[in-house]
Amino acid sequence: MYKSIIRPLLFKYDPEKVHHFTFKSIRLLSGIGLTKLLKPVFNIEDKRLERTVFGLKFKNPVGLAAGFDKDAKLFQELSDFGFGFVEIGTLTPKPQDGNPKKRLFRLKEDQAIINRMGFNNGGVDEAVKRLKKNKNVLIGGNIGKNKITPNEEAFEDYKICFNALFDYVDYFVVNVSSPNTPNLRALQDKEPLTKLLTGLQQLNVNKQRQKPILLKIAPDLTNDQLLDIIEIVNTTNIAGVIATNTTISRNGLTSETKFEMGGLSGKPLRSRSTEVIRFLSEKSNNAFPIIGVGGIHTKEDAIEKLEAGASLVQLYTGFIYEGPQLIKKINSEILLRGL
């Protein structure tokens, strides 16, 4: 029903407006108890799906990637669709509007999305107010810096977000790989990235109990840069890597909107994302967990990521194009294959 009726209707309208409309609709359906009634349709409860990764127990390995629920407004309702975990953000210390609209584009022919949102969010403190009401959803907190903050002062922004979210998320994701904040990707260079992660780890060890810190990387890194990432993970002793964020590549696209500026997600990213996962896994000798994300539109796409070395997977664009049934299909396939 989603792909034959709901999606064609939604895809007639501006994607950012549809996103807000969808949020309101899901919240309305939840308010009358319909999402709870539909929970058995989308959920698989099976002990064999449980995963313990970087010290956390996930009820299943399929999560929602950051960017969908930026402000932690819908994580409770979204968990009813069967996600094993939900990553909120990217959050910044101060609220910011993001980049000018129009900034979100569907590439239907390529089953992809281009976004140049620019970390639009209401600020970390507003998100915390909602996270305090969390009822047993495993939450990742994706953190970044404000656009006006120069890279030399970036650590202070990440520090503010880290401290504000610490009691309300289960793990952290350091986002230095979005292409939509000017100069942000320069923080992926070896020296500034090591300094940033070391600083956050120092904050972490001074807490009564530590939280896993992961690094989200771009798919556009070279093999030498990926080798640097492996060294940085080992040096800073962070918990793992999320591979990958959106790409600035436009190779092989056919849609008219392919030259819009921003990060590309969806099916065209599948192969490169898997390559990065496999490279990191093999070159590090499986030294750290990897969350695989990028181009997962089918159960086979998810299995490919897991077999390449990912411990968990995340959906975003595939969730939009394929609908919530995709989560159940992936989990069913994992059980079928005994993974």
C-alpha cells in the first residue's frame, strides 16, 4: 500500500513540506493509538535479532539514521515501526535555520535524495527536553557545530552538545562529514580530528560512566584517508565508525536535479558505502564496530553491508522510498540466513 498509494501521493509535493506533514500525521496517528495497533505489523520480536555492540544491547540491528528526526520530536513513534534504535540530530549548541530553501530534492529516477539542509535544528537544549520523556528507545545522539563557529573553536560546540546530551542518549556520533556546513569536512583531516576526538574522550572518561563515541565519515575519503581513520580510531580509543554519510559525487545519475548542490543519499551510494565498510573492516582486522548506512533499499542491500563487516545498519532514504515494511523485511532476512 505504501509504494502503490501513499508514496505516489506524497511524492507529488515538495519533499521538505512532506517531511513535516508526515511528522504531524504520525504524531496524530500515535495520539489515537493507531501506531501501537500497527506495531505487530512492522515489528519482529525475536531474541536471535538482538545484538550487543560497543557495550549496548540492541533489540535488532536495523536503526534509523540521523537527519530524519533531527530534533528528537518523533523517536518514540518511529520506534513503533520496528527500528532497533533511533539516531537523532545532527544537533548543534545554538538553534539555526540551516541553508536557504529549496534545499531538499528527490531524484526519483535514481531513487535518491540530495539535501543541503545545513544542520537546521532547534538547538541541543530543546531536544533534551523531549529526550527526558524517552520510554526505552535506544537513542544515538549525532552532534555537530554551528555554522558560525570557526573550525578552530569547533571542539567547544561538540563539548556543549556532549555534556547536554550525556544523560539522555546511549551513544554519541561525531559528525564532521556533512558537506552542507562550510569547511566542516576539513575536520576529518588527521590532526584536527584526532584533537577533537581526544578532547571528547577526555570528557568521557571523567564521567561516572562512559558512553560510546562513534565517528561518522564521508564516502568520498581516499584509501589513504581511510587508513588514517583506522589509526585515529585506535589512537583515540573511540567505540567505532558510521560508514557513510552522504556523497558529493554525482557519478551515474540520470535525474534532471542531479547537479543541485548538497549531499547525495540513496541507491547510488550503496556500492561505495559497502566498499568503505569492507575496507575499514579488512584493513583494521575487525578492530572496531561499524554501523553501515548508505543506499539500503532492499533486504539484500542490508545483508551486503553486514557481510562486508557492519555490525548494525541504518536506513534513511530507503525508508522514504520503500516504506516502513523494509525494516521487517531486513530483520526477517537476517533470521532466515541465521546472521
